[in-house]
Amino acid sequence: MHTNPRLRRVLASLAVTATAIGLTACGGGGSSDAPAPPTPVSTQVPRLDESRCPYTLHPSQQPGTSVRCGELVVLQDRANPTGPTLRIPFAVFRPATPGALPPVVYLTGGPGQTWADSVPTVQAGQSPGFVGGAKLPRDEVVLEQRGSIATTPALSCPAVSWGPEMFRDTASALLAALPGMKSCADGLIAKGVQPRHFTTDDMAADLEDLRQLLGYGKVVLNGVSFGTMWALAVVRNHGAGVDSMVLDSVVSPAVRPALTSGAALDQAFSAVAAACAAQPACAAAYPNLDNRVSALLDKLNAQPLPWARGPAGEFNATVAVGVLSSVVLFAPESLPSAVALLEDLVAGGLSSLPSAQQDNLVFFARSGLDSSINPAAGQVWSVVCADNATTTQAELAAAAQLVRPAMRPVFAAWNEASYAICQSWPFRRDLPASNFQPLNSPVRTLILSGALDPSTPPSWAQQVASTLSNRTLVSFPARAHSIQTASPCAQTLVNAFLAGQPLDTSCAAAETLSFE
């Protein structure tokens, strides 16, 4: 049985109280020269600590005026009121003229993304959101994911690396990686950090604590990718505090991503290839694109290329899939030229590529398939493993067979490695069954979905939309992932939605893919 999160906070606030007591000089009869007792420091949790701003701010920002920032202090385990705490940075960006609109809270993706790099670019009076630069009409809030690199503690595992090297000999690669994971987990636990308390549900409770402590009656949630899973968890567990939400590139709680990620990428390759074939110029420049993706991977399956600078010491099919998945994710218009580039490299060798471009290739390869490059890789595993906790090894093996034959060796190795890693990591294995069921809610919702998305496919958005009674689902035929950052139409729709205005969604279908 799981204690109600609201009850946990009440128990914590009642059980944890302390004061700092100043001692007077010996001999009694304190004199006027005696120092005043120090100001008591609150240790009640949850609480806000605004004694310093954990972010570097843009020079135009005035702390306490245009921006309010600090740390949310919460219990790592809300069921243990005397346990260790966690410090989570937050920032509230304020308009010049306060209004009555409910604040917007932006929820990052990943898991593992941080605001530390983007907050310094936010000028006074402007939005910190996924588009940026817009004038603030209301308070807008950012909160770190618990366990990300910006929190204290962070779930960092800097010595652990794995990814494309899994392709050639998964068993040997795991034999090298798993001891490092165990050492990382043991080190965290020895410091009082329990990875099992770094789940999506815990992040939802963190946001609810922040909402209450900031004194907001209701908030608007705007989440992208994993941030949509976070938003749905907030509505599921703390829906009374949610006014409305924007879900961009949706992760469905009723779909286990580990079982469908390969098929989603495969379908995205085919969808982009079909879009290219439908445009005469692209079709002429890059004929038979979908078949060429398969042929490229078949060649690399049969004979990987030696590549000393590569993440696996070679240019193999996993490296190619990682590169192409990164391209489709954020720049699907570049897929044809990326396929042609990789074909040239396979034909001519990696030495023909300039050094800087080789560095880019390594980055794309790892970012496409390797979560260990995240500075807080332990946080990624804690979330992903818990959200796929019911997935079996047999199911993962079967899922690898649902992709095109050229991709099967890649995903067979990837799924085998993912299962072994999760079995070796101390994640929470007893999440409520409701976490894996569709969410029924009347909360007003705008859903944005890209037809070319290789990471959060349109079927996930459709599944989420089917149980939200007050939602508008907008499909973007020419977009992939993170719609707000790429589509002017999406930005217009989000602004209209937040203002409570009617939505003209016809602009989504009017956007076209302009291939390079």
C-alpha cells in the first residue's frame, strides 16, 4: 500500500521541526555586549530556500523583481519524514505588470534535461519557454527534474559508458559496463541517495510542492517529450492544481516505450522517405530512399568499418542508426542528405571526413542511442527502468523482430543491453498499476503530434487523446519531435490556447517539408 502523497507532506511537516538556539555568556545576566541569538534556520520540508539563486542569470534580470529563484527542498522519500532531503533548483520569471492569468510551468524532456544552460539566456520580461523570446504575459516557471545534474544530489555515474559498442559483442560489453553501474549505485546509496525515489511520480509531487509553496491556486503545464509524461503524472496525482496543459510530442503512460521505440524509428524512416518520394526534386535527387537506408545498414551489419575515433572503435550499423535517428528527430528534412553522406563514407572510408565533422558524427551516434552520455545517467535509468518495469526480456526480444531486417541486429543488442542495465540498477519496481493505464481527465488540453516523430510516434498522442474529454489533438504532417521549437503554426496555437482563444488548426496541414 502506498501512502497518499498529500498525507506524506503533512506527516513530514509535523514530524520534522528544529530550531537553532544561541547560548548566552557564562555567569548569567547577559550584558548589552552579548551577541544576539542567530536567526533560526528552518528545516521543515517541503520548503523554499531563496538564500541564493542556483542559476546564472542574464544581466538584465533583477533577482526578486523580474525573476525569483532558489531551491525547492523536499524529502527524497516522502514516506520517511526523518530521511535525507533533496535540493531542486527553480525559477519564476515575472512580467513587468502582474496579471491574473495562471502561471505556466515548463516541463523538460529526456529524462535528464536541465535548465542550467538556457536560463542564462532569458532576458528580463521574456519567456523561458521552449520557443523563447516572447513577452511575458504571466508568471512562467521552470523546475529541474529531481536527480538531474543541477540538483543536489544528482544521480551521476561518470565512469559508466555504453552504447554502439554493444553491437558487436553485447555480452562482453555488458560484462565491462555492469560492474561500473553497480559501483555507481553502491556509491550513491552509501551517501544516502536512494535511486528508487527518483521517479516520474516523485517529480510530480515535487511540482505540487512548488505550486503550493509559491501560493499558486492553479498552474498551466507545458511539457515536451518526457515532460508530457511528467505532466500526465501531475494531473493523475494532483489534478486539482492544474488549470490546463500543453502536451508536445506525447509519451503515453499506457504504452511501454521500450517495446515500441524500434518500430517508431523504423516507421519514421519510411514516413520521411515517402515524403521525399512525393516531391519530384527530392525523389530525383534521392531515389528509393527507404530501401537505401536498409541497404546502408545491411552493408554495415556485414562489414563494419574500422574507425579509431568512433564510439565503438568502428563505424557499424548501431552508429549509423544513432546518427540517422538524431537527424530525423529534429531535422527530418536532412535525412536524405544524411543517408547520402553515410553512403559516401561507407564507400570511401571515414578518413575522408574532416575532423570537426567526425566529432559531430560521434555526438549524433551517441545522442541517438546512448543515455549514458547524460551527466546524470543514474537519473535516466531510475526513470526509464521504472516506467518500463513490467517489461520482460522475452517481450524485448520479440520487439526487436518488429523492425525491418536491417535494423534487427541493432535493436536486439540494444534491447538486451537495456534489460540487463535495468536489472542491475536499484530502480523502483512497485509503481501503482494506475501508472500504466490511460489517464481519464477533463483538464483542458492541447496535444501536438508530429507525423514524422521517431521517438514519440503519433499513435501515442492518439492514445492519450482518447481518454482526455476536453482535448484538441493537432497532427503536423511535416514535423517530427518537439513541435513548438520548429513550427510557427504550433507557436501560434499554443499562444491562442493559453489565452483561451479559438484554435484554427488548419495551419498545421499547410506546413510542408522542405528537403535539403
